Amino acid sequence: MKPFSIYNTLTRKVEEFVPRHGRIVTYYSCGPTVYLPQHLGNLRAYVFVDTLKRALRFNGYDVRHVMNITDVGHLTSDADAGEDKIEKTARAEGKSPLAVAKYYTDQFKRDCARLRIELPPDEESITGAVRPPASILCRATNHIADMIGLIERIVRNGLGYVTASGVYFDVEKWRGPSGMGRLSRQSLTEQHAGQRLEHSADKRSPHDFALWVLNQPHHLMQWDSPWGRGYPGWHIECSAMAMRYLGETIDIHSGGLDHIPVHHENEIAQSEGATGQPFVRYFVHNAFLVGMEGAKISKSAGRFPVLDDLVAAAIDPLAFRLLCFGAKYRSELAFNLDAVRAAAKNLGYLQEFTRSLPESAIGADDAAWAAEYRERFHDALNNDLNTPVALAVMLELVAEANRRQDPRVWHTLNDFDQVVNLGLAHELRASREEATDARLQGLLEQREAARQARDYQRSDDLRREIEALGWEIKDTKEGPRITRRRGTP
Ligand SMILES: [Zn+2]
């Protein structure tokens, strides 16, 4: 077995990944705040999540994946300032917060489907019998009781305090004299230098963050709590949902680099402040997509491009997926249309090769020479998810098959595609169906010609050939009608 290694932000090292429980991996990834369409930069993060999950599966791990949908409590500044993002959109669009959240959740799910990003099963489609599920896509508003329970533990442990404006986490007490953040490795003064902190008059320190917000009568979404009606802070959502489904210590937690100093630092503080156990064993962060400000692709100025912009420019969303896969997750990726079009060319190259595969190559074992490529692909994945190298190996495999005129590489290519996930198996099926359709059409035309010529022997032979393809033929007044034969796929 090859060890899988990944960069752990907690230790600032590429480490060998060893899950706590055998082949089971517990994985939590921060999900979207559903108040706007997810732009391509956001979507890069979800392609990364999907790729990491698939790379773990390639290594034989059973990944239990939880992703949240933030539908309350995320303010326009990550650090407890401004308006609730969902409610801001709700007011602007004249809708209820619930309607806003549903609309943008549906849009997010649609974009993920177009990018072949596999989301965990939506809690709203899971019935009571199978709870708690191994993997779940879950909403903050459905887990208020879990959050309240967690806040009660924090308060009991002396790390939370209640004021008129809310329940706050005592950051200075948690961090101790150094004030260092374990993930950011910054002290509170460094972390907040130059950042204007909105200071509620009754907070003990401007660094403290809200676990539960009280006395905000204009906030539309409110719940009862031991401290009064209010709503949860953003950070507590992730801790509560991660622990609810994955336990108090989880193997992997991922998110964007921007989450390190505030959101994830706060998640660690409140989770460990409640349980006394390590919250996360491997913290993994993806870098940004840059250069979108200048992207000429979106018509309306002042917003980042979204997937619909690519589709409008006649670019297959999977080209964007491949663009992301071709870059190292820890490196910034420059976005521009030329880069996406170059990825589209590689996508076309792989699809074209797949469609041209002869039946003999699909039925046979792969050529012995392909084994070396599998090793190299696997090594690249396991080396801190070096996807640009993995992609190069995939393209080389196809180039070598062409050079040798030996197409016996399908099983290797399809295994690679379980990680890259361009849907090549689907491409192959579609091309075989088209070929069958074309053959069927040809046979039907020949048979009709034979009938016209009263060559019944030939017509019967052709009927048998058509039946062998899985179709039944009936001659009617309007001409021959074909139906699928029972028991054929
Ligand atoms: Zn989170």
C-alpha cells in the first residue's frame, strides 16, 4: 500500500495521512453561504473537495463526508460585523430568507452537478430510518439545537459568557498569555492589525466572537435559547454539524485559505473548548482562483464570473473542472479564458480517444506497458495531491497508446477518471449507443430495400441481425416499427 500524504496546516508539513479508524475517513468541508450564486473561485474550492475525496477513495478509503450549507448567521464580515448575508439578499430581493436559501442552494447543487462534483446526500432527501447517515449535506437552520447544546458546554467550561448582546467566546482566556492562534500562528494583535474590529460595548475583548446573538429584533430568523431569542454565530455552525455526524475528533477538515485566521481558528477554539478533545487531525486549505477581476467573460461588471458565464461562452463546465485539476491545490490558479480553452482541448483529446476505442480494447485486459502509468498516477496523487503531475500522466498514457497504436488502456484510463471525473465511461457508453443506432438504422434501410425488391430471404437475414442487436421488428401499414426486445439492456 502506498502512503497518502497531505499538507497539514496545523503542523505546516506534508504528513503521511493515517485515519483514526482503519479505512474510514471522517471528513468535514465548509460549504457555501447561500445568498448569491457561487462564483468560479468558490467552485474551485468544491472541485478540490471532490478531488480530495476521490483521491482518498482511490487509496481504498471509505470517506464519510459532511458539508454544511450556511443559511443563517454568516455576517457580511467574517468577524461578527455587518448584516446577515442571507437576510441582506432577502431584503434586496423582497423574498423570505428561506426562499433565498432554497434558491441559491438549488443553484449550487445544479452547478456542482454540471462540474460532476459529488455532494453528500442532502439531509432533506434522507428519511428517518437511516439517520445518522455516514455522509450528509446539512443546513445550519436544521441544527440549532446542536449548536445550543455545544454553546452550553462552552459556557459551563468557563470559556463563554453571556451579555445583553449575545453569548461570546472568551478568546483571550482560551489562547492564554501568548495569544497565539494554533492554526494561523499569529497573535491576536498580529491577526487583527489593520483590521477594524466592531466592538459591542458589552464584549470583554474586541477579539471575542459571538456564539449566539441576542436582542436583534430586526433579524428575521430567530430561535429560543436558554439565553433568550436570537440566532447562532457563523463559526459554531460548522463545529456543531461536524461533531453531530462525525464525532468530537475528525480526521480531515478543509476550506479556503481565507478561513485560517478567523473561521477555522474559532472552530478549533469553540470545539476543543467544549470537548477538551482535539477537534481536527489534518487541516487542509486550498488556494484561490485569481485574475477573475479582469475576466472579460461576465457581462455585468462588478461581479466575479459564474459557471453560467462559461456555458454562455460555449465552454463545457468540465473544462473548468479539468483546469482546476491541472493546478496544485495549494497554488493560486490564474483564471482566464485562454486557460479554460486550453483545458477544453485536453478534455476533447481524452473524450475523442475514449470514443474511438475499439470493442476489442474494452473487452481485453490492459497492455502490460500501462502498469507503469498507473504507478506514476498513484504516486502523484499520494504526494500531497499533485494533480498537475497526475493529469500529465493521464495525457501521456493516451499519447503513448496512440504512438504504439495499442489502445488497450481503457481500464487504466477509467480508473484515473474515478479521480479526475470527466465522465469518460459515460462518453464511452454514449458513443457505443450511437454506433449501435447508426448500425441499426443501416440495417433497417437495407431490409426495407430488400422488401421492396421482394428479396424475402435477405429481408429475413437482416431481421435476425436486427434482433441480435436487441430489437424486435413489426411490419405495419405505416412501415416497419421497432421496439426493444425484453430482457435486453
Ligand atoms: Zn466552516
